[in-house]
Amino acid sequence: MITENNTTTVSTVLQYLVRAPKVQAEKKKAIILLHGVGSNEKDLFGIANLLPDDLYVISPRGQFVLGGDRYAWYQVDFSTGKPVYNAAQEASSRKLISTFIDQMKAKYQLLEVYVGGFSQGAIMSYSIGLTNPTAVKGILALSGRILEEVKPLVTKNDELKQLNVFIAHGVHDNVLPVDRAREAEKYLSAFGMPLTYHEYELGHTISEKVIQDINIWLAN
């Protein structure tokens, strides 16, 4: 079931947490935050009260159980020393998250939705936004990368040019090296979309400065 302002509501395709706007805006907007592998919906929801007061902040749980309270959008095998991901699971989660976005739009009467995430959540955010740019207003990619297998699914068009992108990455990231972010910036720049790019003196994490820059980007 879903926790919403300490009440229980009807189920959707994904279990989620939501923080309703603290102030009412003329245009209803939301940011959907996707957690990384091995985490859950409570992780990024921890920054909900640090984000703009006029937004719904929605944090769903990945569909694949890794054990305990750990979930993923798709499983990754590191046994060979090089990450090998389950492409079928990634495609399944991409479809499921897209359906979830539609459900959130209908439920909360949203006119604008941003999708963002950390690590694997950032990877999924790239995939969803780039393959279905009319579904969201923008992408927030925190310490992520663009899957090579998704690139053939991306069509250069006017809708893609309207997609706003925020990229944040630590230069000391030893999980997903900063080169991944630089590659994404180069790839996306070719589409002519509005792009904001930041590097930080960080590892594989999110800092207060990252959140400050997200708020500036959302305000603009």
C-alpha cells in the first residue's frame, strides 16, 4: 500500500511515498525520485523537505527484491569485474515507471512532472526521458549514466529539444566514474536540449550543494 500524509490509499503499479506541496501553486507539479540499486523508496524521500515547497515529491520503490529492505529497478552482475545488467528487467521497469508517471499525473492532476534519481535511479531517469520525452518536463541525473542499449531507441525531434536536463556527478566517484557524466553531457548536447551540468568534489553521493543547485535549476 501507499503512505501518503500518514494515510493509506489505493494501490498503484509501484509502492511509493509522497510529500504533498506545502504551498499551493497555480500549476500542479511533481518530481519523481528513483532510488539506486539496493535501496528503497525511503532513501531519496529523505530530501523531500529540502526541495521546493510547491512540488509534490514522489518516491517509488523498485520492483525487484534483492533481499531484506533492498530493491532495484534491474539486477546487475559484477562477478566478471564489469557490470552486466539484466536488460529485460530494465525494459520492464522502464515501462512500469512510465505507467506510474501516468497514474501520478491522473491522481494528482499534475501538469508538469520531473523524473530524477541517484545512480541506477539516474540511469532509469535518462532512459525514460530520452525514449518518451513528452512524458516528463525534465530529467535529474545524479551520479548516473546513459545505457548504450537505450541510445538506438532515442529519436531526435522537437519534443526532445524541449526536455530539460540536470546532471550532477562527483569527480571522485569510484562506482560510476565522472567520465560517465561527461559522456552523457556530450551525447545530450548534440540534441540541442537545455542542459545544466555540475561536477563536485564528491564520491558516489549527494551533498547539500547538489540539492541547492537542484533547487536553483527547478526554480528556473
